[in-house]
Amino acid sequence: MNQGIGVMGLYVRDQDEALQFYVGKLGFQVHTDVRNGDYRWLTVHHPEQPSLQLGLFKPQAPVLDDATAQTVREIVAKGAMPPLVLNVNDCRGTYERLRAQGVEFTQPPEERYGNVDANFRDPSGNGWKMIESRRPA
């Protein structure tokens, strides 16, 4: 039976740094943090969406060989991965709060297509689009 997506993986260069960013700055909560040797399964979730976990994974063995892991780290650092989308009630207010906490924005809030959106990056280079929808549901 198909019940939906449980974990979406995101490659990060340093899991402790990513944990500090996602929990300390964005307000996510830790769901799972377990180790098996050098491998760490680390997931967080948004407090209003606990059924969808965001996996903060290092590109490393046993999933990737060394050369592929290095390539993935370079691609992520360049911001070349597709952006994730964070829905917010107040884009401008959230922008000011996150910016004051040191979040790196690549685009301030702008109105377009009936929404207000802004872009930011996590410490590894992963892009996020933060959207306040103003369209009627």
C-alpha cells in the first residue's frame, strides 16, 4: 500500500552544522539521530509537518564511492541542486527574523505571481525558496 513520502534526503557537508542551522535557526525539530559506525542517520521535521522528515545526510560510503561523494559535495556547494520550498505566513517578517539570525539570503522578499517569496541557502549551499502565498485557497 502506498502511503506517501516519509523522508526527503538532502546532502550536507557537515551534519552538526546542518543540525544547528535547521533546528537552531529554522526551528525544525530532530526526529532521528542515530549512528552506525561512521554513518549517521539524521532527520529533522518542521513542527507543523511531523510526518515529512528531511534527511540531513553526508555524501559518503556506503551510499557513494569517494569520487562521487566529492562531486556531490562540489555540486551542493555551488547551489546547483533544486531548491526546496518553505511555506510561511509572513515572508517579510520571517525574512527579517532569519536574517537577524545569520541566514544567508540570496534574494530578499519580492512580490510576484500573487505571492511574496525570498531565497536563502543553508551552510552547505542548498537553496531554499520561502513563499507566502497570497492567492485564495
